[in-house]
Amino acid sequence: MAKTIYDKPLRMLIRDMLQEFGLQPGQVITTGRVLSWFSEKYPKLQPAGVKAHLVVLSTNDASRLHHPVKKPEDDVLFKIATGQFRLYEPGKDPHPIHELVLGDVEKEEEQNAVDEDEDSPAPVGSTEFLLERDLQLYLAKNLDRIELGLKLYEGEDGSGFEFAAGGRRIDILAVDKNGGLVVLELKVSRGYERVVGQLLRYVNWIRQNVAETGQKVRGMIVCRAISEDLRLACASIKDVELLEYQLSVTVTKVPPLELAVSGS
């Protein structure tokens, strides 16, 4: 359940903007120019949502895979540098990115969005980072494993995967079977009490900026192990649930390949 502000979705508004600018192949457009146009013509739209849709429409930005990219008309832009785009040119540019191999390390610029309250973030490419990334990707695609009817939020202000929230990023924003919003904060290892403040900040930001009047918003903390301090901190908070995950690995022996022996 997302707020509907204007008659056209953001994707179409961006295409209208490009047509109004008369952008030609090879010409560059900047994020700043895009935001200025939206600020003048559609001031109710949040800059974070506009930026998220620039990612969705950029054929060579791997982050578009965290958003719904289902139509050929979404292959519009080609990102040439941070904050700089040109029109996508089929046949000249690489084929649009439509696949993600689980465990791939994203570009360094994506790591700039890591919350400052994170527990000593591991460097890009480390095992810990990959495990947390894989956990996040898996849960985003399998939210019903957490709660039946839970699905990833999709709206004009962006996808629920790494949802932009006031200059920070929510790990996952979901919608439950009753239409309520659910903020998920993930920790690959042990959850400590300081994550509560981080989660509550996100929950209240969503209440203030995304939720419709009367729409319920709650939070979940998902960790490999919940500390006693975290359990105590959440004991009297009715809108926060604590969950632990378990990893299960099965190893199966592969029989050797039998090769035919040529005659002497």
C-alpha cells in the first residue's frame, strides 16, 4: 500500500522529463538537473524516490536488480559516472543487467549508504559482508519464510530493498497481509540493544513519511543470535519483534565419473 501522489508513476514522469529536455544520444544529464526539474514540477515527490528510479532505469547499474524491472521500457538510461547519465543505446551499449548472482559484491559507491550505527562494517569483499548481503537478498525474496503474506514494499518512493529513509537505508521494508508496513533490520551475527534505537528511528520515519493515515507500522530485528540485553530492551515495545535465523548446509558426495577404458 503506497501513497499515490500524481496521475502518472515516477517511471513515466522521468520519460516525460527526458522528452521535454529533448535529450539526444551521447548528451549527459545529471542527478542535480533531474532533481531540480522534479522539485519545480512535482514537489511532493521525495528526492530519494527520484534517485531510486534513476537507478531502475539505468541499464548498467547492478542496483536496479533490487527494484522491479519487468518492462523493456525501463531500459532507458546508461550510467557513465556517479550522478551522470545518458540515453541507453541498444546495439552499442552492453545488454541491460537483468540477473544477479547471489553473493556478488556491489560497487563501492553502494557501501556509502551503510548506516553509521552498524557494528564495525566489514570491508567490501570480506566473508562477513557477503554473508550479510546473501542473508538480505534471500530474505527479500522469501519474506513469507518470516511471516505468511509478507511481501516486499513497492511504491513511487522506491523498492523495499535497502529503502532510502532520510539519508539512511532500511535493510528491508515489507508489507504484511493486512496492508501494514514492516521494517526489518538485519544483523548477520549477534543482535545488541543499540539496534533498538536504530530500528525505532526507521519505524517512526516510515510512519511520518510513507504510511497512510491509520496504516500500522511495526519492526522486526533478525539476527543469528539475540542477546539477553536486546530481549530486555524490547520487552516493553509492542511493535518490535525479535527473530533468530539458522543456516543449514547439506553436503552430498558426488560419485566419480566412470571413464571408458580404450582397448589395447
